[in-house]
Amino acid sequence: MPPLLEIDRVSKAFDGVQANVEVSFAVHEGEILGLIGPNGAGKTSLFNSISGEVTPDAGEIRFEGQPISGLGPVACARLGIARTFQVVRSFDSMTVLENVMVGAFARASSARAAMTAAEQVLAFTGLGARVDTAAYLLTPPEKRRLEIARALATNPRLLLLDEMLTGLTPAEAQAGVQLIREIRAQGVTIIMVEHVMEVLLPLVERAVVLNLGRVLTEGRPQEIVRDPAVIKAYLGDRYAAA
């Protein structure tokens, strides 16, 4: 089958600083792909291009074979691309249910349909008991789940997760891993940006490593951790020993 998402020589600069330089890779349907690299490698910038928040300066992004570069976030969401953010973005004065309904309105034809979809997603993500809670009262792990729930409420084909496991305790991170596996089991393809390598590498089938805006390498996790270029750029000697 053709790839679900194709990144073809995508470049993007901000004020003369190259965030992405001729980045190319493909993501296949049903895959969990890890996008890793040191701070400033261009991971979030690439997410912004995929989700339509910015337009690449060069290259092309195709979703299900259709060019989507520059369509904007609303059009990309309606096509089936959803994302979370590195810094959690909730509507703190609104309830948990209302936050997720915002995502559901991308597809829902009425307020009742949006509420039903939001309730189903909140039950799936473990927040069913918090529907009437103001978002600002949630714990940090709950706020990360709220981000995921709002994204899932758009009924995506592709979900971009930006550091959703960072800052969690080991038990919270493992619960997050289980949720990600359950999302994939629902037929959603996932790209993850994550710095917690002990959690990420056993979860993904394949990883793409960015460094200084370029693709350094890509491959299966067991190959990535043994690559001298990756070790030098990011992972460190203890991964080579493992």
C-alpha cells in the first residue's frame, strides 16, 4: 500500500535560521513512528508543517497522496490529521467536556453529536469521571490526556504526539504507553516526538532521527541505538552499551 503520509524534501526557515532542511521520509498506515533528536533538531517545526500551522518554504507534504502543504490547520484536521502540543494548551475556564467538544466540532454536525463524540473519547482516555471538571483543576497527567482526547475527538487518521510522556512518573508514563497502543489498535497512525528513550524505543516500530534540521538516519529502534552518528548527536554512550 502507498504511504499514508509522505514528507518530500521539506525545508523551512525562520528569520534565516533553517529549522528543516530537505527532510524526507514516509509513514505507513497503522505505524507508530518515533521522531527523535536533540533540542533544536526541527521536530516541532516539522509537526507544524504537517498539521498545516506553517507552510514549508520548499518541498511537499502529501497525505493519502494529496498535497497538503499550506492548506492550514482547519483543512488538515478535516482531512484527518490531529496533533497535541509540547506545552499543553487547554481552555482552562471551560470544562473537560467542553474542551473535547471543541475538537469534535471539526467533524460533528450538531452540538449533540459533538457532545456524544466527546463523551465517548473521554471514556476511552480515562477521563470519563472528569467531564464536568474545569480544565484548570486537572493534574498534569490528566491535562496531557485531555490534549489527546481533544485531538481524538476530530476522528483522525494520523495523530501527532509532541512529548506527551515527558515529565511523567514511570507509572504515569507506562499508562500513557498503554493508551497510545490502544489508540493505534483503533486504526490511528501515530508519529511521536519524545525524549524519554526508555519509553519510546520499545513502543515504536521505526524511528527517524533529526539533527540540525536534517534527517540523520532512520530505521528500527535496535538499529538506531547502535548508530554511531546517533549516539554522538543525541543518545549518549550508555545506549551504545545497552
